[in-house]
Amino acid sequence: MITKAAPGCCAPKKNHKMERTVIAAEKKAAAQPRAARWLGKIIFADLLATAVLSVLAFGAVEPWSLAIFELNALLLAVLLAIKFVIDLRFDLKRLQIALPVFALLLLGVAQIISSGSPAPIIAPEDVGINDLTTRALSFDPQATREAAVKLLALAVYFVAALHSLRDSSRRRSTILTLAIFGFAVSIFAIAQRLTYNGKMYWVRPVSAYIAPYGPYGNYNHFAGMVELILPLPLAYLLFARIGAEQRALWAFSVVMMAVAAIFSLSRGGILALAAEVAALLLVNSFLRKRWEKAENFSPRANGKILIASAAIVVIVMSLWIGYEPLVKRFGSIKEGASEYSVVTRAEYWRASWRMFLDHPVFGVGLGAFPAIYPSYGRSSAKYERLEQAHNDYLQLLTDAGLAGAMIGLWFLVEIVRVARAQWRKLETFRSRDRAALIGGYAAVFGLLVHSFTDFNLQIAANALLFLLVVALAISVDPAAVGEKRS
């Protein structure tokens, strides 16, 4: 008599081989020097604390918060150097994804290097206009220096994330921390909006030309933060094997973050969130069909029912909290191209495009956009200059030219390369790591969509969250330290 094999038992050799690989990796991890293990814990704790505190510090955009952000990166760089000296077994291939970030940093350094012979010493009245311009590639070397220092800090944090998140337990801790933080800061943002007194945190006066929401001076940046966090617990709901109690907690976090994002009134942010949810549903549907004959590998929840239920709750709560501002904000869509934000952004983009055409190879210099923009266009604020192009891709062209665009493309190609390799062996991952991988890439996708209309990657806190999520996704590897299949 021939019996039908149970689902998931058709490849025992493959699973045993995976278990042997994992056991070997765990023994290797246990053999690390004690000092190296403690340094690893300190680096990981520092990384998570910085990701959280930089958001609370107004997004780390003010001089004092950015200085702390950069000084802490220096400390982290020292700790990483010590750890690499103590433990020489770190796989340098994992840093390949960080090479484009360092390449952009080198471009910024090249932009501030003076070229040519020194300017002659002549009488002021005999100085021509060309002699007044900088002899460096950057039109504002000081701003480019500051941008390069911030980029160096982000590169250090990225390396720390790539190193720390090799461990599956740390990836789970990261997702849990971000989900709890996203939930808490969403509650705070809603409460602050409902009781707004013209001050951030109810004590900090703000300019009349900014639109604060939560800890950010711009509601679009709060939406960007939610885009980077919300897909992680949502992917856990869709793909991870978790109990009903945990599922309810994850769902509550997702709902509150979605309500806060909608209540921020950021249309670009809401569009990006919709794109993330659609991507997760598409992947859920595809995997359900792909693994429908292997029950142990199938997604753990009916995505359509789950998302539909969550969407109903989000809509009801959003309308209950603030019906009138939502109707007013989204009612302006009917104005089409004549709507104020559309008109101003179109003007910014046309002027930025002319700036790029005038400096197509190396751009005007990282961080030099605010100094050069007045020669090409005007700001919508009467007494404040335009700091960003409101389009991360366009600003990469204006600041770094085609050279910067090629570096940005290189970074995206590296992400796609790793994602393709992971996708081919997706069924070998634990369900929780599979959720971390899919949720991480969905978050990256959402922010890339939002970057067409805003400048989240120019905000230090959101840029750090972006790199942290990238590291979270690409670090998932069945042979990584801490992996263990049941």
C-alpha cells in the first residue's frame, strides 16, 4: 500500500543540510572572543537607540541634533574598528552593498578640492565675476563639507547595521523595537495634532512656514517614517508563524501607524503606503499559489481578508478622529494642476532641471542646492530660502550630476542583485525571517515611491531608518549567525 507523503517532507536531505550549516554557524559565533560579543551588543544597542532618538530630536535636522548624530557615528566607528581587530572573521562581502554610499562620499570630497592655480592678489575693483566663484566643483564648499560629514556618519551607521543584523534574533528585536516605537510616536502625533497650540512637543515655537506633525517639522517626513516601519509588522501578520495574541498586537500597531499617516494629510505618503500594501498583497498572493502544495511554506494569513479588515478599521478611526481636515485636504485634488502644492512643486522641479542641465556631470555640489537655487527659481516662502528640490532623484542630479545618478543606480542594482538571490531560495528561510525580508523590501519600495514628490532621504533620521531597513532585508541569510530552523 502506497501512502501519500505529508506536506513539507519531500526534501529531508535539504533540511538536514541546512541544519548542519546553521549549527556550524552557531558554533562559529560561540567561538567569538567575549569582548567581541560584548562590543557587538553595544554597537547594536547604540544603533537602535540612535534610530529612535534621532526621530524624536526633530528628525536630526537642527545643528545640535545633527552634531550629536555625527559624533555618535564617530564613537560607533571606533567600536567597529576595535571589534574588527578583535574578531577578524567578519565577512567583508557583506559590505559590498555599502560601496555606493562610500562612492558618493568620495564624490562629495572631490567636489570640495580646489583645482587650478591660486587666484592672483589684485585690487578689489579689478576683480571680475569669474574670480569671485569657487575654484572647486562645489559652488558652496562649506555646505558640501557638512553634507559629506553627514554622509560619512550615515555610512558608518550602515556598516554597523550590516554587521549587527546578521543575527536573526537581532533582526526580530529590531522589528519589535521599530513597531513599538512607530505605534507610540503615532499616538503622540495624533494627540499633538488634536491639541496643537502652535508649538512642537507643546513647548517649542515653530516658524509659520513649516507644517509640523509628530516630532517632525514637516508632515511628509512623518509619513516617510511610517512608510519605513509599517511594512515590517504588516509582513509579520502576513508571512510569519505567530500566535493569535501576537497577531492582534502587530495588527494594532499597524492600524495606529496607518491612522497617523492618513491624519498627517501627506498625500504622497498615503500613496506610498498604498503602494506598499499592494506590493505585500501581490507577494502574498503569488507565494500562496507557488506553495499551495507545501503547507509548511505557505503564507500564514489570508492577505485579502486581513488587509480589508485593517483598512476598514483605519478608515473608520481616521474619519472619527478628523473628518473635516481629511475632506478639506483630499477635496483639493479636484483642482488638478492648479492646486497650490502641485504648482509650487512643478516650479521647483523646472528650476532644478535647468540647474542640472547647466551642471550635468558633477552637479553644483552636495548640499549646495539652497545657495544656487535662487539663481534659477524662487521659494514659496517669502522670508525663507528653498532648502530642497522636493524630489530626491532630481536633487541627486542637481547636487551630484550624472556621476551621482550612476552611483545611485549602482546602489539600487546592488539591492536588486541581493533580492534576486534571496528570492530564489526564499522557501529555505524561517517564516519570521521571510517576513523581515519581504517587509523590508516593501518599506524600501514605498520610500522610493514617495521620493518622487518629497525629500525624506535628505532628513538624517529618515535616511538612517532607510539604511537600517535595507540592511535588515539584505542580511537575511539561512547560513547567517543565529539562524535555526525548527
